[in-house]
Amino acid sequence: MGDLLALLGLALLDSMSLGTLVIPLVLVISRRRVDAVPLFFYFAAVVLLYFFLGIAIALGFDLLSDVAGRIWDSEPAQWFKVVAGLGLLAYGIFAPDPVKREGHRAPPRSLHPGAMVALGAGAALTEAATMVPYLAANGIITSMDIGWSLRLALLAGLSVKRCVGSGGSH
């Protein structure tokens, strides 16, 4: 019972995510109306991404990240990072100035489902590094002595709560 209460508390804390709250709010304000279908695609992408990320973590994604971390810390990778960093610095210094638009920017006329899925996935991936409550909840779920069907159901519920609790139901 204690694990479930901890999961509920972490889910509530995690639902205060800025990325999944601010982006839909900006879309609604800029268009001055609620477009349910595009927002559905946005939130579906966020929920599915978090669900599959949770499954990957539960299956031992951390083992793969250890291998990737060792590769990223290797000497060839260090040289790659130096060369890439110098290239980006040179581009930042010598690239032409971007053209600045004058006037008020019109809100998007259409929110294509593919664009909304990309936006939702981008927001979720951007937040992935800061989703400490979600990771803690996933650790609790992974350590629980339950079968995979219940574990997947809890991960799905946690993923939906992350999105719906942050404003998806408004």
C-alpha cells in the first residue's frame, strides 16, 4: 500500500510538468480557441513516449546507457566532441545573421497531426532529462513484486497522469 501511495504522490508531482502544460496553453492562447483533435495528437505522443520510455527503463535501459556512457567517454569520442564543438563555435561566429521578421506573427492556421506528434515527442524528450518524479515512480514500479501485466498497467497510468494532470483535461 505504501508503494501505491508513493506512486500517487510522485504522479501528482510529475503532472506539474512545464513542457506539457505550457505548450498546449500557448497553442490555445495563440489560436484563441481549443482545437481538440490537434491537442489529442500532441498529448497522445507525450503519453506514448513516456510509456515506452518507462518500459525501456524497466527492461534495463540503464545497462545500455552504461555501455553508451563508456563509449561517449572514450578517447575517440572526446576528439569528436572537441571537433564538433569547434565547428559549432566557428559556425556561430562566422554564420550570417538570421533575417529578422518584422511585425506580429500570425498563429498557425492548421495544426497537422504529424506536426503535433512531433511537437509532443519533442517536448517529452526535452523534459526527459528532468523527469525525476517519473524516474522515481518507475523505480518503485520496477522494484514491486508484481507481474509484467500489472507493471505495464501502472506505467501506462503513470504516463497518462503525467499528461492529463498537467492540463490535458482542460
